[in-house]
Amino acid sequence: MAGETRISSPEQAVMDALNKLGWADEYIFQYSVAGGHQFRGGVVIDFFIQSLNLAIEVQGEYYHYGKGLEVTLNDKIKRQLLEGMGITVIYIDEFDALEDADFYVSEALAFRDWSKER
């Protein structure tokens, strides 16, 4: 369907953990920054918690770690853009989200990053 946002299993796990931990009304899923994917230089944050100025990014094993240099560089540029705007970026790896989302989301909310990307 047009305009429908797809959600991966790891993203759903993070969303469920945020809701369970009492953050249901505090985050925006798929938050566009600088025009999002519609504009050159724009990005989309998986989960943005404005009150903490925190971006939580779910890192899929295949897409973010297995697709090569271009995706890796895009992730680094995205991080630099967000951090340049004063937004802290915390990554949660796909397998961690699926194994124990409550723990990793709690850690992310405390600004602790356990991902391969850190």
C-alpha cells in the first residue's frame, strides 16, 4: 500500500520494548531529518526520542554489516550528520534486538551502545 511504513522483526522488537518500558508516547518511528529520503543529504532515524535527543538505529546484519563499503559509509555519514545536530546515536544490532530487546533498549536509553558499530 502507498505510504505504508514497513517494519522489520528487529525494529518491531525494539518498538515493543520501548512501549513496554513506558516510552510509547515519547518516540517517533521513522523520523525524517533534513527531508528524509526525499532529499539529497536527508536521513531517516529508526527511532527518535526528542526529549533525550536520542536516535536509536537498528542495525541489520545483512544490510548494515554485509552489503559493503557504500552502506557502511552512508551509515557513518548519517551518524556524523545527526551528531553534528546534537543528536546522540545508539545502535542496536539485529540479533541483540531479537534476543533481548528490553535489555538493549534500556541500555540505549541510558546512552550505552553494545553494537558492533560503537
